[in-house]
Amino acid sequence: MREGRGAVRSLLRTLAIWRVHPAWYVFVLLTPFALTAVSAHLSELGPTLHHNFDAAAVLAGAPLTLAVALPFGPLGEELGWRGYALPRLLDRYGPCRASLTLGARWTFWHLPMILLKPGAAQPSFMPLTAGTLLVYLAQISAETGIMTFVYWHTRGSVLVAILLHLAFNTPEALFFAGLPPVAADTQRHVYLINVALLCVVAAACLVLLGRRGRRPGPR
């Protein structure tokens, strides 16, 4: 890092920012799953969910699902995206433009994975087309906006960002574990509704940040 060892130490200290209001942990861990559940209710699954959903299966599978997902993205990426890139973009642009810029970079950083290993980044039930790539761009940009909102209110905690990244990576796997096998077309419908809801939530988060200062957290 060109800023020197002091900047490295400052970056690593963001991993230890854990004393934030407990409501943020609730928001981070539950919001992605709740949006997936709402999306399923708004899809064709809605009328039968209360008959078929097995919450015990979701809870039983959650520890393994989260443990497997943690190293693949959240731990490996967040020091870079939220620890290093986001504060510098916020200093230059403010929350909305910073989030859109970082969202685009985060999306296309995944492009080799999308091309070489289908299903590893973009959902496997979404065929790779220009249209589905735009949907994926919308998803990642929306998630980035929400993560900027959380970063802002947790004093720049990369630890909390890791948890939110993990929560964004796992809600579909957790939710569908509580259901009988679901057709790919239905999963696609749930996913598209979920992306739309993410965009609405992200827009609300960025509007709330719009009149604030440049950025909080450690420098």
C-alpha cells in the first residue's frame, strides 16, 4: 500500500470495529434473508409457502452454509472494497456516486468468474446474456449502496461489512433449503423480484445519506 505501514495498520484496525449498536447486527444478518422471503411471497411460491416451508431445515443448515461461504468473497474481498476503496471514493464523490462506481467495479471484477465458472457469482439458473449481466450489475450496485449505508453508520467497520457480504451471499441457499425442490424458472422469478427490492432499499439508503457529510469512520 503506497500510504505506508501506518495506513496498513489503520486498515487492519477496521476489522476490530465491533462495538456498534446491536440493531446493526440484526439489520445486517436478517435483511438479506427477509428480502428473499418477501420476494418468494410475491412470486408464484407465495400461496403455498406457509404449507411447505421448513424453518427447522433452514436453521439446521445455516451454520454449514455460512461457514462454507465465508472464505469465498466476504473474507477475501472486504478489506479491499469497503476497507480501502470505499472511503477513498466517498472522499471524492459522496455516497451515491461512490456506491455506483464501486458497484460497477465490483460487478466486473466478477466477470472472469462468471465466464469461466457459471453459478459461482451470477446464479446458475440465470443464463449469461447481456440482459442478465445488467440484472447482476443492478444487484451488486444495490448491495453496494446498502453496504455504504451500513459502513456509514458503523464507523467504517470492515468486520460488519464482512458479515453483511456473507448475508448477501447466502439467503437464497438458506431459504430454498427450507422448501421442496423449486423449478429454475421459479427461482429466477424470486431472484428478479429480490433484485428489484434490493434496488428500492438501496435507493432509500442512499437518499438518507444524501445530505450527510463526506464520510464517517477512520481515515
